Amino acid sequence: MNYPKMYKIKQKFPAEKLEDITREIDSQFNSIELNKKIKPGGRYAVTAGSRGISNLSLIIKSVCDYIKNCDATPFIVPSMGSHGGATGQGQAELLSHFGITEDKMGAKILSSMDVVTLGNTSNGAPVYMDKNAYESDGIIVVNRVKPHTDFTGNNESGIVKMVAVGLGKEKGATAMHYFDLAATIPLAYEIARKNSPILAGLAIIENAKDETSLLKAVTPEDFLTQDAELLKKAYKNVPRLPADDIDVLIVKQMGKEFSGTGMDTKVIGRIYIDGIEEPVAPKIKRLAVLDLSDHSGGNALGIGLADIATRKMLDKIDYSKTFANLFPTTYLKRGKTPVFTDTAMQSYELALKTAGNIKPENAKVVIIENTLHLEELYVSSAVLDDIKNKDIEILEQINDYFNEKGNLNI
């Protein structure tokens, strides 16, 4: 088979970066007078999610240190719905992948799936909260604000959803997914705000290079409005593929640290939720995924978004963890196993053969590391022709991009 010529390119993205994270956290918390609200001797819960947020361990430690400097005791609560196999131990282990351990943070990690019921939203959704967080003297909600992979609304992934879904553990995540998420998450937050000790939020914005660009402390009364405003900024920073018309997309690695669905649905243009319209762009005829990140711990939620996988990828799947995360969402298409091949080269050739009536050497091909890091990637000649007027830099031409074992060289 004649492969298309490939080129390594660099996309130009906005790259505002925050340098002194700890100092900014202190400044932000002081701006809402959090130091006056924390009671000496009190116990305060700090939320930590399952996403691969840049500098997450530093951010969580800085929040814990701030609480200690107020003569109070912080503890960390995994706030990730049904992730980590929906077990307390599994969620603590997931945090350890991000460098969040009791020794490194200087704070206890209280990881349990026990919840309390806070009430019901006006549309009937029950609202739950982690028992340890609920029984604390105050909860500080820490999360990145970004577009969500399942829905579009005023409050997507962020501090509001962290309360409504993440802190609700498996029970809360399962309940939320039976309702319209965009409409129900804000309602659930209001129930939680009025019936639990939420004290403050720390919202995180990242640039297109996956670097911390903004931190914002928020009072409970302002969660909904500030979360929505920050989401507008986050949308502007989202990295995207360089072209909208692609015959073959090769994703070298999917994983939880890149997206809750392993691959960002808004990057690949595939939602796969009944009743939700698919994105207009990008349009990808064949998508092959080659590997699952170690950070995912075997959780391959989102594998069903691919058309083709490698045996290496499938061998890493822990189906008990994957299904524990998948079933509460009710989006079963995302858990289906794609057809698979023994090597990356075989997956590539299968994608080229089945992408339509095109000669392989003329195919529009894009190869990426993952859906989060899109600054440097590989495109075929046909794609390069389509994007020549965009702000890109051609780094090099790639000739032999598979080795003798059929693995990618790039």
C-alpha cells in the first residue's frame, strides 16, 4: 500500500500562562476573605477530581496549606462520581496517579462512596453529597472549567458540576445522567448550596497547551454566574484539529487525563448519545486509537467512539472499571468494542482501506498524541494543502513512520 506523505506541523495557539500558582491561590482566596471564614480548629474538605489537570497536585497542596495557615485542618475528598471503579480505594488510587497522596499533600485523604441526601431538584433529580465533605466545617471546591464532552450549557465542566456530580459519588452521578444535564446541574448545585457547608470555589482555566492560565476564587453565591463566565474564556482556549474534513484520524493514546471520555468528543466531532445531534465539524471518516494511558487504570470509557483499535489497546482495558463508569451515564454506545488489529500499522491500513473511494496516498490523514495536546501533530499532504493559509509551522517531513514490528515511529 502506498502511504500518504506526512509532515510534522506546529499549530499556533494563545498561550497565556500563570507563573506563581501558590501566590495566586493565596491572593485569590484573600480577595474573597476566605481567611476570615475559616474557623481555627475546624476541618475543611478540599475536592480533587479524576481529570489530568495541569499542576493539580500543586494546586491541591496550596489550598491545603492555605487552610493550615488559618490554623485549621484540611482533608482531601475524591470528587469524581463513579470513576476509579466506583470504590473508595479505587478513587484514592486514581488521585495517586496525579501525585495526590497523603504524604505529598500533608493532609488526609478520606475516600468513601458513602453519601447523604440533600434534597430533590424542581424537575425531580435527587441530590447527593459525599458524607465526609458534608460533615466538614466547610467545603472548598477545586476544578477546571472547560467545555463538557456530553452536553452544552451555561455550566459545563467546572465547579458547579463538581458539586452536582463529582461530590455526589456514584449515586449522584447515576441520578444526574437520567436527567437533562444542562438544565439539572445548576438546579442540583442550588440544592447543595442551601443544604451543605460549601465555603468557596477555586476555578482553573488552562490554555491550549494544557498549562494553568487563570485561577479564580469564587463565593458560593457566585458559583453559577462565575462558572458560566469562565466557561466562555475556556471555549476560546480549546485546542482543535487543524482541519474539519479528515479521512483518517489516528489517536496514539486515549485516557482519563486527556478527557472524561478518553478522547474529547468536541475535538473528534463524535458525541454518540441518543437524542443529541452530532457536531457539524470535524467530520472524520475513520478513527483509530492505538493505546490506553496508564493513568486511566484500565478505564476505557469512550473506546466506542473509535472505529478501530489495536490489540494492545484492548488488552489494557479493565472492563469492571470501564462499565462502572459507563453504566451510570446510560450512554452505552461509548463502551462498545471497535474492530481491532494486531499492530498500529494494520489499524492504519484498515482505516485507509475503509475510509471511502480514495487512493491511500491522497488520503487526508491526521495523527495526534491525544486529544488534549494538539500543538504539534502530523498531517498528510492533502491536509497540508487544505490548511496552508492557517497559522502553522511545518517542522519536518516524515518518511518511514512505522518500524519493522508495525509500531509507529513518530
